[in-house]
Amino acid sequence: MPRPVQYNIHNKPLEIPIAVGDAPDGYTGVGFFASKLSDVVGLARKNSIWPLPFATSCCGIEFMALMGSHYDLARFGSERVSFSPRQCDLLMVMGTIAKKMAPIVKQVYLQMAEPRWVLAMGACASSGGIFDTYSVLQGIDQVIPVDVYVPGCPPRPEAVLDGFMKIQELVGKEDLRRRDSDRYKDLMKSYGIQ
Amino acid sequence: MNMALTNEIIKTRLADKFGDELKGWEEPYGLLTFFSDKNLNLKVLQFLYDDPELKFRFMTDLCAVHYPLNAGAELAVVYHLHNLVDNIRIRYKIFTDINKPDVFSASALYSAANWMERETYDFYGVNFIGHPNLKRILNVDEMDYFPLRKEYPLEDQMRTDKDDEMFGRT
């Protein structure tokens, strides 16, 4: 006898409507909506981030789960995982980066076009993790600037989703002139990047 | 069909050829182990390779060990050889002074030795004479020491954010 399939028997009512995302401030009328260009650009950018997975170890396996149907990063506008840095907005470094690998990480970062963001996933990419040793880079922030660190060893896919949403927040709110500012240029210069 | 090759036969065969030059015979876990003067290494390896009875034609591993207290013979180079016909393995060691770590390269005899000697050079600084391309293989090219020698600490020394006291190593 087949087992009766039951799900959502305790239906939970929605607390807030989720059909529409946050709209930027502006004036709405019949058939028009006026807002700041920077807000619209931010909205467009943050909902179509193209990630570049730089996976070197077990965090990469966790990332595969994140891209799979269960956790589904595509829901956040990142269906398109690109393996060419030239087309990507977000560099996701996942796993131990040996010192010999460090110039390659930096090279990939340099090949990305501005604006670009970096997410360090897991203890190794963030700080070297358990590998406190002469051959391992003690955190990728020694060679490239990092926007969001996701702790864990490895982090669960939910944690990476949370980190990804933090990136979205940064992307959405970023000032269009930030990358021209002296502060940003100084940051790049501190990493030896023009 | 010959009688199967045993440790006793190998030992007798080697002793007939090299006499007292081979020393320190032991068989931990059944693995025949011996050592000799470092200048004899190619002669011994060539004999093990060529001898129609021994036929040790496969090099499983080549590595070094650092014994800092073993004055005058701090570095050991260890060869693991495998006779694939009779499926028997042996271990052959040589010892060298760390201040003059010159050892003849076995890369002409065993191709497998090429990269393994580079690795051994990379980590222990053993200078393999006659190696076609003796340079670092695993570590960064800029590295200026041999990291697996015991006098060097394991940890990355460039860190400023780790409090050694918290890690029990002050």
C-alpha cells in the first residue's frame, strides 16, 4: 500500500509578502516610477551577480551543493556561474590557498573588470584555517581585498547564502563613484594593484 | 620456475657482491632494510636493477630524513625499491653530512627518481649530483631555506595576528 504523501499540513501564513523585493525610494504615479539612477543600477547589479568559483578544496564541494537544486544559488540571480574572470562580478575563493597558488588568485582578480567583489569562503581562505604552516597563505586578504568572509570549516550552504546576501547588500548600496575615490585607490595601491 | 625470492636470498646475493660495505641489516615488518656509504649508492642501485635474480626495476619512493642529533650523518636518503616480478620490496638508506649534502643522482637509472629527487632537494636540500634539473618542485621558487629540516619551525613566521601564548608555544 503506498504511503500517503502529506506535506505542508501545518500551513504557516506569510508574515510579510515576499512576492516583490525591496523597491528603492522614489515617486510613483500611473505608469511611471522615478528614482535615482544609482539605486536602479544597484538593484540591477545585485540581482544579477555572476560568480566566479575559485574552488581548491572541500569548500568547493559545499559550493556545489549551494549551486544544486536544494539550496539553489540561482534564486539570487546567480544562475550564471562563469569560469572566465573577464565576465564575472564576484570572485568566490573557496578552500586552502597555498603560497604557490597566491599569484594565480591575484592574477584572476586582476583579470576581472571593475566593479568586482570578493567573497572568502571558509576558514582557510579567510585566515589559513588549521594550516598554520610555511606553505599556506594565511588568508587571501594578504594578496587581494576581501568584501565578505564566511566562517566555517566548511561553512554550510546556508552560511554561504548568507554571505552572498551580504555581498548583494554591498553591491546594491554601493556608491557609483566609490571605485573612483581616493580611499578605494589607496586600498588597491596597498595591494600593489593599479 | 625459480624458487621465490626471499629476504635471505637478496641478502646473500648483496653480501656476495658488496661484502661488508652494506651494513645495518634489519627486517622491520618483514621489509629488508640496510644502508651503505653514500658514495656507493649508484653501484648498489645498479646491481639491484641489473641482477637477473634481484630485478629491482621499480622505484616506489625516494625521500630524505633529517636526524639533527646524528652528527656527521644528519641527512638520510631512503630508497624504496620493488621487484614487480616476485613482488618483493626492499629499503636502502644512505647517510650524508648536512654541511656537504652531495649525493649521486639515481635519475639516470630510475626515471621516477627525477621528480622525487627534486622534492627531496626542495624540502631537505640534498644536492643530487648529476640530476638534469635540480630545482624546487613543490614550494615557491623564492623560498630561501629547506623547510623540513628540523631547525625551522612549521608555522608561518609572517603572521602578526596570532598570540603564541594562546597556542601553547611561547
